Amino acid sequence: MEALDTGIAKEISDHIKKEILMAVPSKLEHLSTENLEALSNSIHTIKFYCTHRKISPEVLNELDSALETSDLFWELLQDNSKTLSDLKGTYRMRWLDLGSGVLTELEEIISGEETFRDVIINSIAILLAWKSDTVWVDMAKDDHSMVSKNHVLKMRDMLWKFVSESSNNGSETNLKKAVEMGKKMELLMKFVAGDDMPVAASVMLLSQIYILLLRLRISKILIKLNTEINKGSNPKNNQKGESDEKE
């Protein structure tokens, strides 16, 4: 197979960083169905371009998963538009900014010091601690409605899908760690859909998890593209690939 042109790979990578990664919501006021529609269109655009270039199927699959995540996020905001509007009008709301922490952990992933599975586990722990904030505890006394369990289950499935795919190539996963992850997921589901969780907090929490998943998905795409760029710029790798194909 002919190697991917490194210029094209870099062009795609730069576009994703500028037009897609930066378009993922980072603040409460950025949460809107319109912004997610624009994000999905940007992903569709780059996927269309990638399908007409020699981009690996892995990258295309990641783009499909990013689209699926964005669409589910859109459904959450669409179904809870009034709650979202109320949240934006309430200045007491605590917005948990995972941005800097996630970027730091992504650097550790790239350097091989941490796995995507660990990022998910650590982030869940952060989110659960955030839920105990007194703002949410006080609100739960007055708000007895609940977010649709359908949204919670969809988010759970997306988390499991991401973790499973990220563990495919690793040898570190064993039954004990799988059970640990299962318990973390079960705890998260109970917290998000619990009777003591006001719908506003559930929507905020689910939104944060979708944002985390989108950033991680896009970052995985960038890592894969970077691998392609490095292969293309290293003549030895290209020669080895050609000899392997001949054998």
C-alpha cells in the first residue's frame, strides 16, 4: 500500500486542531444545540476529505465515533433545553472545567506514562467529587425531577465503547482491572441517575462527560495522524513496510 502523504496528514491534523478540537464546548455559555450542530458538520467535512485520501480506517472509525458522541450530546441538550436555559441564568452554578487537567493527562498518554483507561477512571473520580458540592446538595432539596435514564444509559455505553477500544492494543488489562472499571461505571450511573441528583446537575454532569469523551476522541485521532506523519517522514519505516508486503 502506498504511504500516506505526510503533507496531507499534517494538513488534516492542523485542521482538526483548529476547527474541531477548538469547537468542542469549554464553558457553560458554549453549550447549545447550534454549536454542536456546527461541530458535527465540521467532523463530517473532514471525514469526507479523509475518505478521498489515503487515511487509515482507524482514523475514519474514530471520526465516526466522534460524530456519534456529538449527536448523543446534541440529543441531551435538545431534550433538556429549558434546564440548560435555567442553568445559564443561574450564576451560582459551578462549571467544572476539565480542560487543563485533561490536556495534562493527554501529554502523559502520549509519553506512555498513562492510558486512556486511567484518564476515564481519574476523571470519573473528579466528577463524583464535584457532585458533592453544596450547590447541588441544596438544589436537590427543591428539585425532584430527574434526567431521562435513556440519556444516562447512552452515555454509559459510549464510555464503555471508548474504554474497550482504547484497551484493545494493551496488555495491561486483566479481569481485576475490568471489574474495577465496572464498579466505577456502576457508581457513576447511580450518582447521575440518583434520587438526590437534581436534573440540572445531571445535565451538567452528563455534558461534562460528553465533552471529555469528545476531547479524548479527537486527541486519539491526532495521535493516529501523528503516527502516520512520523512513518511517512522516516524512510526506514517506509522501506520496512514495503519489504513486509513483498514477503
